[in-house]
Amino acid sequence: MTGVALLDSVESHTRLAGHNRVAMLLFRLGDKQLFGINVFKVREVLRKPPMERLPGMHALLAGSFDYRGKTIPVIDLAAALGYPPLVDDDSAHLVVTEFSRTVQGFLVTDFQRIVHCTGESLEAPSSTLGFGGRVSAVSRIDGHLMAVVDVEHVLASIDGAPAEISHRIQEEAEQRHLSPRRIMVVDDSTVARLRLVNLFKQMNIDCVVAQDGREALELLGDMVESDDEKITLVISDIEMPRLDGYALTRAIRETPALRGLKVVLHSSLSGVFNEALVRDVGADRFIAKFQPDLLAKTVLELMTPSTN
């Protein structure tokens, strides 16, 4: 499949979004193991181009190259996931992605095709599989194991700077006295969950954590039936196994005991595409990852008690 053919096919896959389904681009990294990445993150697939590498570059960076007039970094995804590096493999392919408002390339050995997966078919990987935090979900494709790459984990291993909010936002949070209320953080990425929990610690806000939409709904249901302090706001990723962020938001809005919750969809997917679906499913906001001050400011706006 050429880059043009891939981009031409994306429009047909947009109809899956919002229905707990996702399109995955399949590829390999040096053996028979299949890996996948959400097609909405993919701009193009190219043959490996000539690259430049500067002294001091991170070990996982294969170099950089000019992509449509812009210099972008190229990450050796094979090396990042424990395979032999592909930097000197002339047969390698380059998957150009847009992730959290940045563009980067990933080296892979070859790419296969696009497949459609239901949320129910994706599940959190068992620790016995040995992927660690580098894979966020697994599924079976024609009887073969497919592992979904946790791109956030890969990028954080290169640039793992902690997310800090400004002193102004921290002071404003202290003045709002938000500590009795809690936030539910829903994300299948370990890195993303830790970043969000640490961010809200800076605002003195307690968090309840769920790894996907199904677990989030179960926890919310238990809290409704208990005397525990209720969740005020849900911050949810969109692409997750079992139940995605769109389906989670729909379920919250369709459940009388939950529909008053504020919901923020927080994703690395295209903001332009997401805005229409955010309105359709009833979420209060969409915020592209990862903008600490914007997210913190939004939380302050949505969690501040009404004066009426």
C-alpha cells in the first residue's frame, strides 16, 4: 500500500469511530510478531529515506529528514521495542505519524494492511507476554497475536520531562479548594495515567484510575451505590481496549445516575476530527494531549461549584 493509498483509505475508516471500533495499520519489527497503530495517527508510509544524525541524539533516534518541508525526527521503533535496530536496514519502511500535535516517523521492517477491530476484541496485555509498558493492548488477527504499540510510552522514553503546570494555575487551584472532589482518569497508557495523576497532585486533587472505559463504568457504578465521595469529572482517553472514550461518554450520558458528570476527552488523535464526535457523544470538552496548563485550566472551570 502506498502512502497515497493509505491516506485515501482513512476517510472510510472514520465511520468506525464513535462505535467502539478502530482501524489499525499492521506492521512487523523484525520477526513474525504483528504490531498495530491507530490509522488516525498515520499520515503516510514511505520507504526509508536518507537521514541525518547529529552527535548527541538519543539512542532510539535513527536521525531526521525533510518531510514536506519540515524536519522531523525518526524513531527506530524496532530498537524501542527490544528488536535489532533498523537504522542500517535499507529495506525498512517509515511510518509518518501525527501524535499529540507533533509529527514524527517510526522505522518498521514492513507493513501489512489495515484491519478493523472492535473494542471488545482488544484487551490489556498480560505481563507474561513480556511487552511491558511498550504495548497498550493486544488482539487476535486471523489467529495471530497483534500488539498495539503504546506510542506515548515510546515517546516518553525519549523525552520524559515531567508535566508541570504554571505557578499561577497552582495558586488558582489552591484558592478554589477542590480537594473534596475527585477526578477519574481513564487511559490504557501507563505513562499517560502517571502524567495525569502527577498533574492533578500539583492541584491537590485526588484521582481514581481506570485502564479502559469498561473498568471506568464498573467503578462509577460501584461508587453510585456506595457512600463514597462521588466523582466530579472524568478525564478519558479515546482509543482504549474493551470500551473506548466515545462509548464511555455515551454510556455515562445514557445512565441517569451518571449523566451529570463532566467528561473531558483527552487524546492524541486529530482534534479536527474529534470535535464533531465530542459533540455527538455529549462530552463537555476535547483537549489534545498533552497541554498541562490548558487541561488544568479546563478542570478548574468544570469542577468549580456553581454559585447558583
